Amino acid sequence: MDLDTPALVIDLDRVESNVASMASLARASGVRLRPHTKTHKMPEIARLQIEAGAAGLTCAKLGEAEVMVEAGFDDILIAFPLLGADKLARLEVLRRTARIQVSLDSVEVATGLAELGVRSGQPVEVYVEVDTGQHRMGTAPGAPTIDLVSRLVETPGLVVVGLLSHAGHSYPISDHAQRSALVDDELRELLATQLALAKLGIDVREISVGSTPTVRDEMSRRGVSEVRPGTYVFNDTLMLAHGVATLETCAAHVIATVVSRPSPERFVLDAGSKCLTSDGVGRPGWIQVAGRDELTIEFVNEEHGVGRIDLSRGVPLSIGDKVLLIPSHVCPVINLFERAVATRGDLVVGALDVTGRGRVR
Ligand SMILES: Cc1ncc(COP(=O)(O)O)c(C=O)c1O
């Protein structure tokens, strides 16, 4: 609380505990853990994940993968289609020192990767992304996926290693039974597609799934080979709402200072959307003030976080007071800071560079 604000603070004790518990769940389930680094974008945290037993890393973008390879990691899945000569040239460089797998859902993307695989004499390992309900990317389960995989296995320069899905449609669902049913559907569709391919003599061994709200259910299901949770490392208020995190497992906070008390019930913080994003606005409990449930954040502008104090609780709040905020969606919040303060309990123990921030290409 002595830090100048706004500041991003990462509690390393909590991170280590989150990392260890996910690793031990994966180990107990016999599933490979390939954490998504889009949440932290920090090689130091990736190192903790690998040391705890992760088999490799997932990145969202080629630029994030470059940061991780530069830091010495050598087994990365880029869960995003790579398109165009510039990116393929950069991928070629990365492949000299690291195993890089890529996910895709089209012949167009596969064509560029196949050319690279042929040119380099080393086929590119690809996952075919299947849309199991999020309706973001992916071919539909069944015939559309079977058609695409059948074409890709005939394409020189490619190896189809498996099917991949992201259960992002679980994010609005806080009821565990409903999320579990969604996971049942996801895996039924993936495994049926895998089986149909096997009947055609096409062996796609790997099934890669995993978002933080669904990963514990997914790990317990038959047929999953790899999981890719990201948010679990820090957690946020959406994970609190889903019951997959507690206040004690929230490891990333933004410290802010009260800079104005324009009326008895209103307060203004020096952290707005440029520190917290506006993700989740309108969701009850979207940005929370840790340990102070008489304070609610109503809206954010770029530099201002505007909140309301429940006066009936009789707790004072003055200009100059500091508060600890739990982000609504932690991944893009981390992306807004160049550096985080690392703490253990109340003590500052160092700094963490967010080396992968802004690497959107
Ligand atoms: C393809 C993919 N895999 C895994 C994840 C990790 O999900 P979560 O952050 O919920 O753990 C994401 C998150 O956006 C994703 O897009």
C-alpha cells in the first residue's frame, strides 16, 4: 500500500499455489498441461509453470511465442491461425530452436504452413480447431471437420496432430452443473469426430481443450490429452463468480488511490479503463475492491474509476486512501502494464516485466 498508484501487483505466493494445484490436478488426471500464457505474458511466470510440470506453453500470437522462445522455452502451441509471408518467415525462424505447433480451421491457412513445412523439410504440426459451441473459430464437429482433416492429411508439409477446442461459451455460465453438461457436449463432439476419422483410417491422436472455468471438468473426462488453461494463474472476478476461484487465489490486483470524493456516496480512483479495461461492465461484482464490500465500482473512464460507498456501513473513505482492486478480466489488464510489482504477502520482493504485452502480431 506504500506503492505509487496505479500499480499492478502480483502475489507470488498465490501464483505458486495456483500453478502447483493446477499442475497436480493435471498429473493426477494423466493429462498434459500446456498453460496459456495470454494471461500473464511473463517468461518468469511461464518458468514457474514449466518447473511445476507443464509440458509446454500455449500462446495466442506469434509475437508472444517469440518472447517465450527468446526466454528459452522450446515447446509452444500457437492457438491462432498464422497467415501471410511475414508471419511464416518469423515462424520459420522460431522453428529453428523450438517445436511450434499451430492451430487452424481452413485450407487457406494450412496452405501457407504446408509450403513452410515442405521448404524446411520438417512438416508443420497442426491442430484443427473445432467449434464446439463458442461460435468463434473452428469447423463444425462431424462432416466439416472430417472433410478438412481428410484434405490436410493428404497435404505434404503438414502433420495433423489433433483436434482442439476452446469452451469459451462457458464464460457466461456460473452454474457448475450447466458448465459440466457443456463439457460433456464438447467432448462427445470431439471424440465422435476423432472416432469417425479413425474409421476412415485417419489417426488424430491429440484432443486439446481447456479454459479455466471448464478445465477441472475436462480433465476428469475420458479422451482428453492436453489442457490449456490460462486465467487460473491469477484469477479474476469472473472466476470468483463461477466458483473456480476464491479471494485467496486471486493473485493479481491493481492498487489505486482515492483522488476525489465529489459527494458523500461517490469516490473516484486514479485507475480507469487504461488500467482495468471495461470488460465486464454491467456484470454485478465486475471490478471488486478487495476486503471492502461497502465499496462498489460503478463505471470507468480512461483515467477515472468511479465508485459508490454504502454509507449505511459507516466506514470512512478519504482522499488519499488506497484500495486493492480485483480485475473483472485479468488477461487484458496485464497487457496494459509494462511491469508488475511482485509481492509475497505484504512485502514487495521484486518486479516482473510483462515482456509479451502488446505483441499482437
Ligand atoms: C484457444 C484458447 N485456449 C485456452 C484459453 C485459456 O482460457 P482461460 O483463460 O479461460 O483459462 C483461451 C483463452 O482465451 C483460448 O483462447
